[in-house]
Amino acid sequence: MKKLFLAASVAGILLFNSCSTVPLTGRSRFDLVSNDQVLPMAFQAYSTFLTENKSTVLPASNAQALKVKTIGSRLITAVKSYMNSNNYGNLIADYQWEVNVVQNNEKNAWCMPGGKIVVYTGILPVTQDDAGLATVMGHEIAHAIAGHSAERMSQEMVAQGIGAAAGVALSKNPKTQSIFNTLYGVGTPVAMLKFSRNQELEADRLGLIFMAMAGYNPQNATAFWNRMSASSAGAQKPAEFLSTHPSDETRIAQIQKYLPEAQQYYKK
């Protein structure tokens, strides 16, 4: 009984000392890993992805790439401005923002910790316009800002009984490297960050605010998600971008609830 109590006490202390706050939403998240630990892994994985997909990465002069990079730049500028002005600048101090477009028919997009973004051309017919792209990219950037990757890694590490020490390179631990690879789809044909449904909804909320900060009307987000839902109707499996997401009905209903908050940040 004493051992059980001691274990519970240690777990409680660990939980208390390993919590941080998500910007804007104020949610308390569980973090065993820091940017110093997870960012190098993300940067290496991103570099490897670009190398392996070198022939399909669109040049900056390409019209589609130029459009995505332009919208990405506006979102990044808005996010950096907000974070730095609201005492969250330390959370993105080591970010190395980068946006690339990959010629791939998958309806997919993602942002790794540290601001490493990829948009697949397969999703562009669904985004259709600047606001649609801002919806997608704002959502993906929100995952990084909210620290969802570190949170998922922390949860998996606890589940597998793996500890973490400050300053320790997680990439040198085969178990933590395996967790990272699984969460990021490293080694699979289509990279896809795997988040919980609650994290997806939080990314929706933050994404709406970020696109509003960047000058894109968040009211247009509903139209994108309706198009995304219709594009996957009748398919044997959902698009990669939707595979771990809430149901279309749940997402759109929640977005409607989030819109008044996001609209406060929108300036034409």
C-alpha cells in the first residue's frame, strides 16, 4: 500500500511539474518533453521528408507554391506578432519557419513542431481560395503552437513507462524515436501527424483565430470544411487530412461556436 501511495504521489508531482498552458485557450497540457528535445527530431524528419520527396517539391516560382507560401507568410507573421506581444515568445523562439508544397494527390497538409509546414497539391482544389488555404494552414500551425506533438509524445511515454530528463536527446532513445516516428508517420508514403480529436478541435479554434489575425475572414472556414466533407463522401476511407479528425457534423457545429471569438480578431 505504501509503495502504491508513493508511486501515486510521484506521478502527481510529475504531472504538476510537467504542465504548461496553451496560448489563447488557456488549457493546461501535459509536457514531459521540451522544444530542446522535440525540435531537433522534427527538423531532421522534415529534412529527410524533403530529400525523399525532392522530385515532387514545387519550386518557389511555381504559381501554386507562391500562393501557399504567401498565405503561409501572412499567417506566420500574425502568429509571431501575437506570441511575442503576449509573453509567449519563448515558445517559438527556436522555431525555423518554412513552407513547402508537394505535388501529391492526397488531400493533406501538416506542420511539425518548429514551424515546418507542408501542403499537398491534392488539397488545393478543395481549399479553392485564399481563405480556404488559410483555414487549413491556420489549423496546422495551431497544432504546433498548442504543443500537441509534445503532449502526445508525453502521453505515449507515460503509457510505455519512459521517463525524460532535461537536456537529454530523445532521438538517441530507440523507444522515444519510435514514438516520434509513429506520431509523425515517418517512414510511410504520406506523412500525417496523429492527434486526438480534442486536440483537433482545439486546433480548429486556434486556427480560426490565427487566420483572422492574418486578415482572412474566419466565417469562410465553414465552407471549406463542407467542401472537405463532400470531397470524401462515398470513399472507402476518409482523406488523410480527415482520418483522425472529429466527425464532419461535430467539427462544423464547433466551428460555428468558435466563430464569434475568432471574429473579434478579424480586420479586413
